[in-house]
Amino acid sequence: MKTSCEIMVQKILPAIRVELTRSLIMDYGCNQQRVAEMLGLSRAAVSQYMSEKRGADIGFSEETQKEISKLASRLMEGISEKEKVTGMCHVCKFVQKSGWLYKKGVLEEYGCVMCGDSE
């Protein structure tokens, strides 16, 4: 049995990074090195996200895409590391609360005990 947090780390977090990477490069014209610095990743990891070698097997809802775009916009404003973490947590929780994981059959319907979102 995998917990929701394990699935979030293994599948959802990389998919969020894919979308952030794409947005920062395509919408804001950042290069891979700049994206790596903003996200605290290696340039090689950013390259793998862009070439769909990591995190590409998840397709998010339009609402989730908007939340990821908002985070990309905030990253371009030069937010603090704490705000970056808070932003990623917000998107992660948004995915969990949206029910997307359950609709796609990725998880059984229960919340994250660690986050206090269990019902």
C-alpha cells in the first residue's frame, strides 16, 4: 500500500515541476539554468522535465494548470525560499483537494494524515 504522500512525491511533484518548467521557459523565456536556480534543481533535471523523461505521465486539470501558472508568475517576481515551498505545498494540496487523484484512480479516497486533510 502506498500512502497519498508517497504518490504525491513520486508522481505529482515531478508533474508539477514539469508544468512549472514549461511555463517558466515557454511563457517567461527563462533558460534551463535560470529555471534550475529558481526551483533548486540541477540543470540536468530541468532538461529531463522538458524532454518528458520525468513527470510527463500526469495530465492536470485546467484549474490545476492555472494554480501552477500563478506559482510560475510568483517565481518570476523573485519570491523567498519559504514562499517557494509554500507555493509548491499550495499546488500539491490543491491537487489533493480537487479530487483529481481519486477521479483518475491514482488513490483511494482518503486524505493526507500528515497534512491534517483526512476526513
